[in-house]
Amino acid sequence: MDGLGGALRAWRERLKTSDVGLPACGPRRAPGLRREEVAGLAGVSVDYLVRLEQGRARHPSAQVAEALARALRLDGTERDHLLSLAGLADSRPGLVPTRITPGVQRLLDRFADAPVSVLDAAWNLLAWNPLWAALVGDPSDWHGLDRNLVWRAFADLPSRIVLAAAEYEQWRSALVADLRLVLARYPDDPSLQALVAELGATSEAFAALWAAGGVGVQAAARKSFLHPEVGHLTLDCDVLVVQGTDLRVVTYTAVPSSPDAEALALIGVLGLQTVGGSGAASPVERLADQPAPVTDLARDSPITRSAVSQHLQSSSPGLVTARAVGTRRSAELR
């Protein structure tokens, strides 16, 4: 392998579509995944990946390098080599881990019926499955601090989560208390230090909560959403911490056979219908152009439950697999 570009090409060419949960699409003239497929999995543009492989771009950001490592299914040694080639070696102690372990990646790939996302200890969004994007909103266009959950909470960025005023303040207070514990575990992480400093400088609410000195961890909770097509639904939110990496696996689930479960299944069906499409718009944006079917389904009528049940029962395994990975970051391929 010759430099960063050669390494990226070699890693891409050794993968098969089945390795990353993508459906086979006929014969291929060259071995491995297509650049378009790797770019989609990593959430980067095809043009940028081409420039990296050709050596016309040699210094991807840490966020892009980590995304490429996940998309290419690199192991720990290979991931460290990629960071070294990109000039991003981060072997210094005290940094918040951002590498998604193979086990967590498999969990993310195979959780088709529940919205799942993976965040680091500082609440930076690292990866998600299509159902999470369909529920919460496509995060493909979020960059920098916009991918940090704490920053989004105090910058009052758009959100589909619906909270009463008291619940909202309690949630933000819990985030700050958790972030304080994270800073105590990783006091030398410059990105974490910069996040806390920026929040304190731009948000009076954060500064006041930080000065109060509270500590704590995020607990399980019930969260309500206002989805643009399905309407209101309330789900159980659980945060699972991966020992040894401090990764947070955030899952949303509904009580079986409840109206909320039906609503979540409907969101999944709407997402499934976009697999194999042109990628010209997100699932919600595309279905918004079809008001009559969406409105009928959203009324929670017996037709809704029947349609959802029949669709889920008839979905092919290949289509479910494609949904689990292939539409994660379609916005970058528009």
C-alpha cells in the first residue's frame, strides 16, 4: 500500500457488499466495493473520496478519517495506521475514544426494527441506523459542533423531541452533569476542553449549570417525538455504555402492539420504500409529495395497522439488510 490513497483503495477493494450489509447489484468490473458505496457508508462525497485515493487530498479531518475506518471495517491496528497516514495519530492517553468496535458496528448494522445511534463519551454523534435518521431527522448535513448532543441542546437547534418546559430543563441539567464526569475522566482531551469552553462562552444557561457543579449520568427516560408524517409518538430511550470505550449506544423502543409501536413501524415502512431510489431526497421529503397516502396512514386507522403488518411480513431479507446500512447517509450522494 502506497500512502493514504493506496491504503484506502486496498481496503475498499478487499470488501464485498455482503461484508457491509449491502445487496449485490450484478457483476462488477473491479473487485471490492464501489467508491459510491464507501462514500455513502462514510457520509462523504464521492469526489472527495476520489481525491483521497488519488493523493490529491491527503489530510482528512479526524471525523472523516474515523468515518472511513468504520465504513471500511478496519480493525484497531488498521484504524491506527489510517490515522497515522492522515497525520492524525491520536495515541496520546486521555483522549475520548471514538473508535466503534466491531461488535458495536454489528449491533448497529443488525438492529433494523429499533432506532439506534452511537455516540462517544462527550456526546458526539458517530454513527446511526436508517430508522434513527427517519425518526430524529437525517444528520448527514450536521457537521462540527452540530453533531454534539450537548451543543444542540444549548444552541436550541431544531429537534423533533417534544418536552415540557420542566422536562427540558431537567434534561439539559442532566447533560451538563454527565459532561462534567466525562471531563473528569478525560481532562487532557483538547476537543472536550474546547467544547466546554465554547458552551460556557455562548450559553448563559450552560454556564450557570456548569457553575452549579452538579454531577450525574444519563438515565433511561421516556421521550416524545413529533414526526412530520406520522405525528406524535412516545418511546423508551435507553443509553447503553460500552465498557472499555465509553461509547454510548442509544436505543428507542416502544411497548409491543401499542399505538407507539405501530407509529414506529410506520416510520420504518416509509423508510423502506426509499431503498433503491434515486436518493434525490430524504424519505420524509420524498413522501411529503404524496399527501393522500401518507395522510391516510397517519390516521391510525385499521387500514394503517394492516398495511404496516403486511408490508413488514412481506419484506425480503435483502431489503431489510439494505435498509440497515445502505441509506444511512444518502444526502451526501445527491
